[in-house]
Amino acid sequence: MNFRMAKSSIGLIFSSLWVVLGLFLAFQWFVCRKYVPEGHSLLLRYKGPLLLPANEPEPGRLSRGNEVGVHEQMRGPGRHFFNPIYWERRVVPDIVIGPGEIGVVTSKIGEPLPPGEFLVDGDLQGENRARHQGILRKVFGPGRYRANPYAYEFKIVETEITNFSSQEKISGWVEIPTGFVGVVTMQAGNQALGISPGTQDKVLQPGLYPINPREQQIDVIKVGYTEASIQVEKKLDGQGNSLYDEQGEPLAIADTGINFPSNDGFDIQLDFSAIWGVMPENAPEIVRLFGNIEAVRQKVIEPQSESICRNNGSKMGAVELLVGESREAFQTAVSDEFKNVLDDKHISLLYGLVRHIYIPQNVRAPIQKGYVSEELRLTRDEETKTARIEANLREAERKVELEAERIRVETERLKASVMAEGEKKAREIEAETKQLVAAIDRETADLDAQKTVVLGRADAEAEQMSKEAEADKFRLAVEAFGSPTAYNKWQFAEELPEALDLQLFYAGEGTLWTDLKGVQPTLPLKK
């Protein structure tokens, strides 16, 4: 009985535990669960324990751990479980900075800045996060940022243009195109980098830059050369075509272009063009002195062009401005003085050109006629000089031809002389050669005669010796046989043929002829 009661008690306890666990899990899932979607964060505020005293955060920062208040750390997307009794939970969207935008952040937490300062060094989080209240010096480019709205305030800035009179200063998302540089004006100094407020000497090259409007402002200045002209307005007919006087000069409208009186009282007008520009290293000084390029044109280029042309032109007479050498001197003086003025203002001048000078017709016409007559005279003089030079040239050509013919004849004579001398030498060599050949032939004939005599004597002596040897042979043979008769018989026997058939017969003395008749039939007859 007791065993059954104990077993029932244990089962009841386990059942109660499962019920409690189920209720706890249900409470967590249905009450404490907070879902944070993508692109959002969970902002938490700890309300503190219900009965126990709460821990307060240090002044100037958000709460951490079990400290009461808004928590510094924010949770990212996903499921998070926080008891709503102790925690206030709020889903807040992340800060999104799009292309062509920057984020300027103001820190609401941290220690106060010293008086006169408003920029703060540091970041949003990590060891390098901002330690003071104020505007962060660092700006944030395009992207997504999880920033606690109780700690940081984001201001989305595109391109801000601030106008000071005719000067534009740009901040935010700044684009510096090709052919331009950015001149930086610091709103506040940066002690860490040793930078003081004001216009900086170092310029920004072409590109894209995120610029904090509270720290810097940029003047975008065009660099390189540009053209500025002051021109006289010409009179036009009904069809809009320029009108010309009898000498072919365009008619000018009075008091246009650069006009001034010459030193002899005539009204002079002229066109002037300047090829000028600002180099990148001089752009900061231009901003300090004038503000922008258009101000340089209006305050320096155009006024100085007119002033320098008038000052130098008023020192000369109308005729001097028309004549070539004195007009060139006027051009050189204007260009040199204009260049010196611009150099003092850090402006580069490539060319300063007086393009056309309009002289009154009543002054220009007689001068031009005189110059035309003088030019005609000079032309006739030059033609005379040309004709004289041409005659001298023809004479020189004839002399050249004569000298060439003389040289040709002399060359032929020398050639014939050399050929005759050569022919003579050839004949002499040929005669000497024939003489030498004849002498050699004579010596050869002498040698041939001597050879014939020697060979004849040798043949005769050989024949003689051969005959003497043969005679001596017979002599010795006769001596060997004892008598000439014996030798003859041996000789006779030697001459007999080997196949001789001898038949002997006897004949008595004085009976040979008669005995031959009986032997005759037995002798072989010649057929």
C-alpha cells in the first residue's frame, strides 16, 4: 500500500514538472519571443527587477548587462526571447545610405566636448568608438548600419552646395571631374593631423569624395588653360553680313572692344585675346584671393587686358600702331606686362594677343597708299635685282658650258695621246717579242742541227760497230771450225730444214749422172 502511494506521488510530481515545463515553453514561445526581420534590429530597454533595487548606468553612456535603461547593444535579425515584464522590446529599421549619399553622425552619448569644439573622433562601435558628445568627424558611405537611435543620430546627405556671393562650396558626396581640382576649406582644425582651419594648400585630384559638411567644404576649380577675348562689334547689313570700307577693313561700332585715344588724338579700337589658366598648385591661392575662376576673369583678366592695352596704346600714335615694327613692339609690350601682372596673382598666361587694331579710315587710307607705293617701289627694285641676278646666272651658265666644252676637248686630246703612246709601246713590245722569238728559233735550229749530227754520227758508229761485230763473229766461227770450208758446211747444215728426208745411194766415180736416172723415180717431185 505504501509502495503504491509512493509510486503515485512520484508520477504526480513528474506530471507536474512536465506541465510546468510545457507552460514555461509556451510562455517563452508565445509571450517572450520577438522576431526581428531582415534589415531591422531589436532595441531593448531594461525595466529593472520588480522588488530589488536597480543598477543605474554611468552618466554619459547607455546601460549594459543588468543596468536599468536603454541597452547599448542591439540584436540583429532572427528570434529573440526577452520577458516583456522586464524588457521593453522595439524593432527599429537599420540605417541605409544609398549610392551618392553619405551619413553624418551625431553622438548623443559620451563626455561633453571642450568649449569651442564640436567634432568628435571615433567610430560607432568597437574599441575606437566615439568617447564624446558631438558630430563625428568620420562620415559613412553607402551601406547598411545598425546604430542605436538613443546613441547616434544619422543625417543622410547627398551633395550640399553653399553659395557665398558668387562662390560655391560643395560638401557631402563630392564629385571632382577631370580637368578640375578640389580646394579644401577646413571648418575646424584637426589637432591629430596638425591641420588648422582655413583653405588648405593640398588639393583633391579628380574623383569621388565623401566630405563632412561640418568639417570641410570644397571649391571645385577648373585647371589648365582657357580663352578670354574682348572684341570690337562690327557693323552689319540687313542680311547680317559685315560691312567693309574701300580698303577692305571691317567697319566697327564705336566704343566697343578696347578703345582709347592715340597720343595724336585719334580714336583707336582693338581686339584682344588671352590664353590663360590656373595650375593645380595655384588653385588654393586663387580661392583665397578671388573665390573662383569666373571671378578671376571678371576681376583680373578683362580689367587688366583693357588697362594694359589702353596704357601702352595711348603712348603711341595712330601711324605707329599701323606700321609693322612699331606695332610689333606694342604687341610685345602688352604681352610682357600682362604676363607680369598675372604672375604676381598666381595666374599662368600662355598668350596675350592683340588680334586686330582698327585705325580711322582718314588716317589709314593715305598711310596705306604710301605703303602701297613704297611696296611697289620695293617690288620694282627687287624685280630689277632679280633680273640682274638672272643675267649673271645666264652668263655663269655660258661660262660653265664653255669650260665644259674645253675640258671635253682637252680630255679627248689627252685620250688620243695616251692611246698613241699605248699603241707605240704595244708595237715596240711586239717587235721585241718577235726578235726574241727569232733568236730562240735560231738557237733551236742550231740545237736541232747539232742533234742531227750527233744522232747521225751515233748511228754510223753503231752500224760500224754492228758490222765489225758481225764480221768478227764470222771470223771467230771460221777460226772455231778450223777452215772456211768447214764453217760453210756447218752453215749449210744449219740452213737445212728439219724434216729433210735423205736417201743415200752409191755411185761410182764418174757415174753419178748415169746413176741418177735409176734413182729418179724414188725422189719426191715438186707438185
